[in-house]
Amino acid sequence: MSSSPGLPQALRQRGYVLGGWPWRAALYLLTSVPLGIATLTALLLLAVAGGALSVVLIGIPLLLTLVLAGIPLAALERRRLRLLDPRPLPPAHREPDGTGLSSWLRTRLQERSTWRELGYALLFALVLWPLEALAVGTALTVCGGLIAAPAVLAASGGEEVRVLKIWLAHSYPPAFAALLTGVVLLPVFAYPLGLLAAGRAMLTRQLLAPPDAGLDSRLRELGRSRMRLVDAFEAERRRIERDLHDGAQQRLVALSMTLGLARLENPAQPLAGLLAKAHDEAGDALVEIRELIQGIHPRVLTDRGLRAAVEDVADRSVVPVDVDLDLPDRLPEAVETGVYFAVCEALANVAKHSGAGRALVTGRTERGRLVVEVSDDGVGGAVTSGGTGLEGVADRLSVLGGHLLVSSPPGGPTVFRLEVPAPSTPSPRRT
């Protein structure tokens, strides 16, 4: 925020009339008049022409232009506001979801700011600028008429001059007295005009400010803190993975090897049977702990990225899975992990419940978002509610700012669509 005072602060200072603020206020009010006339003319032409031609569909683009007419006016008003308020007024519109005119129109028509700016345009064209023109016109007429009295008297040959259409001045002393009165009234009019301009600026800021700017700031901070929690959670998962891999798994490997060597000694029964049973149980425990480590965070995901990890899961699926992923080499770790486990859960549902003969995993980045779809030719009927694994997937993706869409009509096919923001610059990878 700028440290320079605005017009409301300047009005409270003693030297207000001696500075540049009265002139800036007058300029702000004066420029409203031609801008207001142009706005009123444009709105009337668009409304009349659009309404008259709408029966032959030609007027529909004109009516659409009328709805959007507040956008350029609001952009100009944000710039003009800097005459009286140094604080910048940020734009109230977001970037369109896609490219092209249709995407831009769809985004703008869905925004509240567009309709607020249209309302501002109507208020400005019908109410605000006429009031400003009346105020500035009154001040200019009174002060200008008084100050110009000697010049008008001289132009008339020194005979007489009617000052402000009220009284006659037959000589130069009354004319110069009128001039002096006009000069004295200039600072007197400076205060009401300044108050009018300050109120007008406050109204403009209130109507054109982005809605819920404070809430947006809090939501952005919430998103950042949520991502920090995701990173901390992933770091803890990786620590558990390393502890299991380097600690418990190695001990089980050593135990299994020791039991295997003991069996080679060919001891007498029943010890040989007990050793064989213990060796088998150690092997089973080792398999389980390896699966547990794989479930916490697969090594292939860390080393080779999301594409290789999904291909590995597809190779191990009991249902044949085709993979078509067009992804960057690496994505942020939280994104890769969240999407990987979401795909795993989707493929697990395909194997358990769909009765499908084949599945397909596709993925690509679109406009800064990673979009992955898992589809199958099964019986359909999948749901995300009721405490299912898919509900957990949806919750996990929402933490990343993404969402899960499921289309699964009875009889199929079923499509799981995952959308997650994917920044172009990946986050640093942990080793």
C-alpha cells in the first residue's frame, strides 16, 4: 500500500487549498462529465439497437456487449481513481479457464464482478456524472462569472456588465470587487468539491473492489499452510519408509538367512521341522514388510516419476491395463504421490468390483493442471460416498487443490477423472 495520503487525508490538513489536491479533485470531477456522456450514449445505443435487432438474432451480440460494457469502464475508472487515491485498486476478474473467445465470455458471464461493473456503469451513466457536472458547473459559473466581470466590462466598452445575471456593474470598481469576490470564493468552493470527489472515490472503490478480497487472502494462506502440512506428512511417510527399509527389513533378511543356514546343517527331527516353519514365516513376514514399504511410497515413484510408477502398477494389475500418459519428466512430489495412490485405488476398484475385461489410464497436463482418467468397460455403479476408498481419494486430492469426478452409470463404462494443479516448476525432490 502506498504511503502517500489520499484526498480524504488531505482534506483534514490546513494547507489543503494551497496544494494540488483541489485541482486534482476538480480534474477528477471534470473528466467524469465527458466519460459519463460517452458511457450513457454507448449504453443507450447498445440497448436500443440490440433490443430492436434481437428478433433477427443480430442484436444478441449487441446485448451481450451491453452486459460486458462495465468491464472497460471499470478498468478506466480504476486508473482514474489514482488521481485521488494512491492505493491501487486490483482487477476483479480472474484468468479464463481456457483459451479463445468462448472461454473468455463464459468466465466473464459467470463472475459476480462483471454484473457489479455493469451496475456501476448504469449508476455512473444515469446518476453520478450529472450530479458531478452540476456541482462543478455551479462552481465554475459562480467563480468564473465573478472573476470575468472586469474583462466583460472592458469588452462592452466600459458601459455596464451584468454579473451572474443578478446585478449590474456600471464601472470598474464594482467589477473588480466582483473579481475579488470570485477569487475569495475559489478556496471556499474547493472544500465542498473536494468532499464530493472524496465521496465519489470511496463509492467507486467500494463498487469496483474485488469481492471478498480479505477472504481470498485468507484462503490463499490456508492453501499455503495446507501444502506445508502435505509436505510434512510426506516427509514423515518417507522417514517411516526408510526406517522400515533400513531397519526392520534388514533384520528380517538377516534372520531368514540365518534360519536358512541352520536348515543346511540337516539337524535331526523335530528341530528341522521347526526351523523350516520359522524360515517360511520369516519369508512371509519379509514379503509383508516389503509390500508395506511399497504401499507407503514406492521406490519407482521416487526414482523414475509418476509415469513409470503407474506403468508398474498397470503391469501388476489382474485386469489388463493400457497406459497413455503424456506428462512432464517430473512433477511436484505431493502431486505425484497423491495422483499415484488415486490411480492405485481406481485400479483396485476396477479389479475388485467392475467385472471389466480391460482398463485404460490416460493423463496429460492442461493449462497448469494435471488431468488423469482411469476408465474401464465394466458394469458401472461405482460411488464415492459411504466411506469408500474413493472418498478418501477425493479428500486427498482436495488437499492438493484438486478434485475427483466419477462417471459410472449402471451398465458402464466407469471413468475416474482426477484433476490436480500442477505447477510448471517442480518442487525440490527429497533423496
